[in-house]
Amino acid sequence: MSQIRTAALPALARVPGVAIVLVALLVGFSLAGPRFLTPANIANILMQSTVLILLALPMTLIIMTEGLDLSMGAVLTLASIALAMTVVATGSPALGFLAGLAVGLGFGLANGALVALIGIPPFIATLGTLGIAQGLALAVTDGQSVVGIPPSIERVYSGTLFAVPIPIIIGAAAYALGHLLLYHTRFGAAVFALGGNREALRLAGASDRAMLIVVYAVGGLMAGFGALLMTARMNSAHPTAGIGLEFDAIAAVAVGGTSFERGNGWLFGTLLGVVAVGVLRNGLNLLAVPSSAQVACIGALVILALFIDALRSRP
Amino acid sequence: MSQMAETRPRLALSRDVLQAFYRLLAAALLCAALALASDAFLTLGNILNVLRQTALLFLMASGLTLVILTAGLDLSVGANIGLSACLAASVIQATGSAGLGVATGIGCGALIGICNGALVAWLRIPSFIATYGMMWMLTGVTYYYMAGETIHGFPPSFRQFGSGYLLGVPIPVYVMVLFLGIGTLFAQRTIWGQQIYALGANPEATRLSGVPVERRLLLVYTFSGAMAGLASLIILARINSAQGDIGEELTLPAIAAVLIGGTSLFGGSGSVSGTLIGALILTLVLNGMNLLQINASWQPLATGLIILLAVGIDTITRRTAP
């Protein structure tokens, strides 16, 4: 009996946090205005959350390894610009998509190498690559939007497959893959060990450095996928479009109950966290709250989540 | 003095001196290269400009140096400057009093620092994530408060603070020298300063030896916040206007100045005077890019590369020479 209780406790202790936040937001916004709780708006929230889920999933893995990727928003922006410029230059959406993925993967590998091989603390390594990606994005575009993208790209966002919008399918597939990867493969087990018990991983004969590089590379690659959705949604690429996206992703992970220090990760919590951030932004939008105040609200939400996590982890 | 000699082996001290010498040499070589590359470098106007920029960067980075000495990080410096500057600007405009504005700027900065310190010291939230959340919260509040407006036109007494001269030297340079003295004396010659070094090198041993670790951390983050507030006033006085984005893109250079200056991210080693050299080197690089008419868009890229280079060298030398 006591064994069951101790096993159920960690899960129960985590579930309420993000679930309560989500329910509170849903109830609050439903009461605040009639336009929130409509099928069209709920679909809209899900659609808008798809870029975020692509970033928040790998961010969860990265944070589980006691790392952080501050460069994701800037890398996504640069990948989006690479995609748009390649498509405009060659006329081939496939080449553009590959260019975006290559930029993302390149930065992900660079982050991984800086963290795993050189040993630079992740927050500072990715702060450096953030500066590099942001600088490149501004410099190659001279601060201007890249326009003239063919409609085939735009259909990635607006199109449907079996009556389901394509972004929703991409988001769901990404979550399913992430879940499989984290909970049903040796790589997933290694991710848990990287945060909680790196020494054990090394002793078990796995290369912790290679695993860590893969984790960051997945983050970069997902930023490349996110760039496709982002470019398709805006039908253009802009050098400041993705600024701060990594913050929404980190917020979703923090609200979702993944700990920054102990290697405790919870992928479903991240999914709920993404929806919570999406609901918060959408609801505040409907109430005509300016985006600046939305950022402040999400910042406050993150600090609150950290606060609660810190209180809980106290002996 | 005798205490310092005891706590630090002579060999380490001479290595610190040697490293400072290398950095000064790098700055001198940079100056020589820029003087050769551009006729505009060695003009009085440009030299004063470099000094003024160095002073500003140093003031932002000096408080941050102490934070990094404790193996922490303050990512909210730029956002802190933004909010402090905007609040100070509206107080000056509402009351016409420079004194009240200065108090508001420094007070706002310090208050933000206290919040950061409390999150890090008592709640034990990792500093990079606590100050990162703070950074976005402050950015949002600043933009919301300003609502796209600009506040401009400050009394001349206030503007002196940023654009005035005394004996031909910009006033910010005097402020820089003042805080170089205060910071160095505090860090090297006081018990609290030594405790901050110890805290960064080995927090557990420091705690066990009876140092009130939480209060020292609070002090360090508060100081970093107050220095950001002070820097915001100098920026405000210099450009004579405040906008929501006034503090944007200042965090990266401030961190870069500390790291180029030889303060280790891993805590416990470095100095405030090193940060002055770091600020000078970074300012020379950015000034040189301007003089060579390289698009300003490349500046975050250069700063990012410099950060990675500085930390990479620090990390590798630590691993090879423990």
C-alpha cells in the first residue's frame, strides 16, 4: 500500500500544477468573453501551437540533460530565411526545406559540440550561437523580409490531409515520435541518465558525449522543421520573426513540470504546457491585451512555475 | 593585503598578472591594427567615443562580474536597463528633477536585483533560468509601459551625466574610474569580497565555514541590478530619449566584456579590473567594425563568436591545467 502511494506521489505532485493552470486559464478566458470557447478558436489555438510544440519537445530533452538551448528562436529564424531565400532563388520547395533543415541541424550540432566536447555551460554556449544566428539573419537580409514564396510552401500550413490540417498532423506526429524516443528507446533512457546520473551512463558503456550532441542536434533539426511551418504561416521570412520563441518553449517546459536541475522530465506535461502558453496568448489576444503584456505574463508564469518547483523540491 | 597573500598562492597571482598583460597586449595590438586600417581611429573624437563606450560597457559589466565570480549569471541586465531608463525618464519628465530621476533609475535597478537575488539565494533556482524569466518579464513590462511612445528632452543638469566633459574627459569615464576603484577594493580587500570569491570556488565549503551564503548572493545580485540602473541613467543622459527597446542587445556585450576580461563562468576566479580590459577590447572590436563600415547587423555575430572564443579558451585551459 505504502509502495503504491510513494510511486503515485511524484506523478500526482506534478499533474496538478500544469493541469490546474490550464483549467484555470480555460475557465477564466471562457468567462471573460464569448469568443474564446468556440470550435473555431480552439482549432486556431491548436494550429498556432504547432510551431511551439516542435521546439518544446526537444527543449524538454535538452533541459532534462540539465542543459538549455537559448538559440532555438534565432536558429528557427535563420533556417526560415535560408528556406525562403533558397526557394526564391531555385524555385524548388524541396531544396528550400532541405536548406532550412541543414541550417537547423548545423546549429544543433554546433551547440552539441560546444557543450559536450568543449564543455562550455549550455546557457552560455547557446547564448553565443544565438548571437551568431541572429547576426547572420539580420546581415544576410539587411533587415528586410524575404518575400515571393511560391504557394506550395504556404499549403503546408493551410492544407489538410483527410480533413485534418497538416500542421496538426505534424505536431501530433512529432509528439508521438518524441514519446517513443524518450520512453521506448535506449536513447531515451540515456537522456534520463544524462540529467540524473551521467556517471552511471558512462559506466554502462554508452558515450555520454555522443548522446548529448544528438540531443542538441535534434533540437536544431526541430527548429528547422519549425521554420517550415513558420514560413508557410507567414508566407514570408523575416529576420526578427522568431525572436523569443525559445522563451515560449522554455516556459511550456517549465510550466509542464520538467525540472531544471534533477533530470526529471515529463513529455506529456510539456504538451499541456504548450497548450497552456497557447491558450494564454490567444485569450489575452481576444481581450485585446498587447503582446508586450503577454510576454510579461508568460515571464511571470515561468517565475511562478520555478517558484513552485523550488518549494516542492525543498526537503 | 596579508590576508590576500595567504589565501592566494604566489604562483596563481603571477599567472593572473601575466594574463592581464596578455589582454592589454591584445588591446594594444587591436589599437595599432585599427590605426593602420582607418584614418578615423586616432582622432580625438573617436578616442573619446571609445572611452565613453568602454565606460558604459564597464559599468554594465562590473556588477555582472561579481555575479559571475559566484558562478552565477545575470541575463536580465539589458532588460533591467530598459525598465530603469524608461521609469527614470518618466520621473524626470513628470517632476523636472534630475535627482529624483537618478534615484528612480538606481532604485529600480537595485529592486530588480533584489528579486533576482531572492530567487537564486533562497529558492535555489539556477541563476541563468531565474534571470532569464526575469528578463522577459521586464521586457514585457517595459514595452507595455511605454506603449510605443518616446520620452525625450531632459534638463541639461541631467544630460551632463552622460554627455558632459570635465577637463576634456567625458564624465562617464570618471564614473567608470570611481567604480573600478570601489569594485576592486571591495572584491580584493574586504572580507565580503573574499567570501564572494570563495563562494564561487566552493559554495559548500564556504557555507560550512559559516559564511552567510544567501546574504552574500543577495548583495551580489542587488549590486548587479543597481549598476544596471546606473548604466541606464548614463545611456539616457547621452541619447536624451527613452524608448521601450533602449536596453535591447546590451546583455550579450556585457557578458562578453566580463568573459573576455578573464572572469571564469565556473566561478571563483577573475577580477573587476579584468572586466575593464574586456570592455575595452570589445569596444575596440565594435568600434573598428563601425570605422571599417561593416554593417551593424554583424555586431551580435561578432559578440557571440567572441563569447564562445573566450569561454572555450577558459574551459580548455581549465581542463588541461587543473
